[in-house]
Amino acid sequence: MNEVAAPPPRSPRFSALASGLALGFVSATAIALAGVAAWSAGLPWFGAGESPALRDLRRRLEEQERRSATPTAPATVAPPSAEVSAEQRIAAGVYEAERQRAERAERAADEARAAVLELREDLARAKAQLEDLQSEIDEHVVARAKLESAHGALLERAVAAEMRERELGGRTGADERLSPAPQVETLLGSSSFMEEIAKNLPPDLLGPPPSAPPAAAEPSADRRAAEERATAEAAALAAKRGSIEELRAQANRLLEMDGYGEMQLVRVGSVADGALCDVALREVGPLGETRRFLAAKELRFEAFPGLRSLRVHLRDGYEQQGSGASEPFAQGASEVTFADVRIDDWKALLFAPGLWHETGAQRSGAVDERYPPAPTLAKLNELFARAKGARRFVLRRLDEVQSGPLWRGIELHQLEVGGGGLQVIYEAESAELWWDPVQKSAELRLEHGFQRRGTQRIPFFEKRARVYLGFEDEQGWDAAVIPFQIVAPSAR
């Protein structure tokens, strides 16, 4: 049997070449078929205007031919050890930079903390020095007040002594007591030696023996009376000074009880003509420092019993704010008002020395029992609520209604319509309500009081204030429940 010999084995290069030729033949055949099909369908051939599908097919075939014809060179890869060492060097550099940045930030933070601590220590030292200076200023102010008070007392004593000397200056020469002549001792020894010498002298040479010194004359009746008057005047001055100091102490206690403990009356010279003379007031802060100092030659009290308020008028003086320079009063006067005080206690303190002066108390009458305060207050507020305008008035206080009718102890609040809040508070000693039925308007006449706007309290101009109200009709104006007066036609 004839055996067919096996073909010799093909080399890899020959196999690759054969595969490339076969693939090229197939590609060329496919392209030719596609061209025939496109030509037969009336489509343009390759070139300008060829379809995207054909261009993509041609590009892929060309790439396949290039890969088949060109052998692939092995890629050169860096050894792993070299890559790792480069990455480590980069990471080490980044770490070192971050570490240095963190160290610089930490040093800056430490320096900032040290600077803050140093500033705090400087601030504490400055605060301590300020407190020491303020305490020294307060001590100087108190010492000055004590010195001036002592100077006033010494001046009074000097005046009393001068008056006493004038009364005693009319004494005669017989009333003056003569002091005995001084005895002169000799330098010759003891008295026995002189006696021995006197024995040997003739009697006519020695002369008569010396007489005894005259007895002291008794003080005359005029002198005794003058001394008694001087003693009585000194006692009266001491008692007067004691009464003034007691008045000052009681006034400070009342100020503290009324909630004005920061204001202190530190000096009172004398009391004359219903006023305190040569006075000084001091307003202290929460730490005892002097915030305000006022000194005046005259201080007068003005009381508002219906308002439970007390006003202090200062004349001819100066004011000092804190440690600043002192300035004289504007227009030569100043005033301080104390509201809601124990007015009866103040009257008991100031009435006896003649220092109590009331404002608005000259008009007084019997209480009208037809108008009890609480129901009358409610009826008046109902009437005020019907008033026209952009303002609304509410009566918060009515102590009593006297004949006239005259209202006593008034507190009226003025509010803005629409929730605008409180605008003004009127506090008056007395008030009268006048109704004009023709004009359908009302006028509330307030006397002797204040207007309060926020924390500021302003007295009425010329001791009077007016509030005007307009109404749509006469509803609510009933004299049986509302205390008012009707405007006369001639007064319109």
C-alpha cells in the first residue's frame, strides 16, 4: 500500500504570512462585493461622499492589516523596585513638608497663646491700678468733704469766740487781776544768812515791813453774764451742728429706703430761710466709685404729695462727672427728681426745720362721694376709648375726686393706635375735664406734674399741660358717673 508522506512542518513565519494573505484576499473580496453592491444600488463609490459605515469598515480593515504586517515589540517596564523607591521619595518629601508646616503652626499658636496671657496680665494690672486710683479719688473726695465740714465748724467757733471777746472787751481796769511780783532770790546763800545781816542793821534803815499782796478781786456781774452767754451760744452752736448732721443722716437713710442709695448728701453747712446752705451731693457707682459730684450754695426741696415725688433744686454751684473737670451749673441752677418716695416720711423730716415746700397743694376741697375712684376710673376709660384720632389715652390712676369737680393724683398713659406702644406718661397733682357739646370735643387740663418719656422726666411747662380729645357724638357724657365741667358759650 502506498503511504502518503506527511508534509513537512511549517515555520511560524510562514504561517503568519499565509494568514495575512488569506485575510487580505477575504478583505479585498468583501470590498469588491461592497463596491459592486453600492454601484448597483446607485450609491457613490469610496472617496468623497462615502457613507460612515464604509469609512469605518475601511479603517478597521487597514488597522488589521497593519497589525498583521508589523511585529509587536515587547514593552520596556521599569523594575518595580525603581518605581517603589520614587514613590517613597515623593511621599517622604510630602510628609516632611507637612510636618514642618505643622511645627510652624504649632509654634505660631504657642506664641499667640503667650501673647494672650501677657495681654491678660497687663489688663489685670491696669484694672488693679485703675481701681486703686478710683479708691484714692474717693478717699480724697470724702476727706475734702470732711475738711470743709471741719472748716465750717471752726469758722463758727471763731465767730462765737470773737463775739465773746467783744463782750468781754468792756471790762474796767479794776476787773483785771494783777499777778504778784516775782520773788527774786539772792546769790548770797540761804535766807538765814540774810536774816543775820538784817539783825545788825538799824531799824530806821530797813523801813516798815512789807504788806501782804492784795487778794484777787471777785469777777463783776457783767463779766459773769457775758461768760454765761458765750457758753450758751457755744452749746447752741454745737446742738445746731448736731441737728444738721442728724438731718443729713436721716435724709440719706430715706434716699436708700426709696431706692436711691447711690445718691448721698455728703455735706450740709447750715439751714437758713427754708433752704440748706453750702451742700454737696455725691452719686456713687456699683463699686463705690464717684460717678457724679454736685456742690451748691443753696438747696431747696419741692414736694409733690399727690405724685409721691420730691424735687431738689440746686443754685449757684458746679457739677463734676467722674474724674473729669468740674463745670458750673447751666444758667446757675440744676435739679434732681426722686419719684415714688415715702412722701409722708420726707414731710416729717423736713417740716420742722422749715424745709418743706409743697406744690399744687393750695387748692383743696371736700371729697365728692358721688365719684368713687375705682368705678369712676373704669367709666372714664370707656369714654376715652371712644375718642377719635391716632392717639389713645388710658387713665391708670385716680386717687380721688373733690368738689368742683377736681381730680387728684392722676396718671394718664398716651398710646399710639395700631399697636405702636406707649408714648408719654402724664403724672399730675390735679386735673379738670371740660366738655364742649357744640364742638363735641373735650379738654383735660393737668396741673403740677411731669411728662415721662422713656427714662426722662420733664416738668410741665409753666406747671400746666393740656390733652385734647374729639368725639363723634355725646354718648357717654353723663354727669352722674363722669366728673366733668361744661364749657360756657362765652368761653368758646
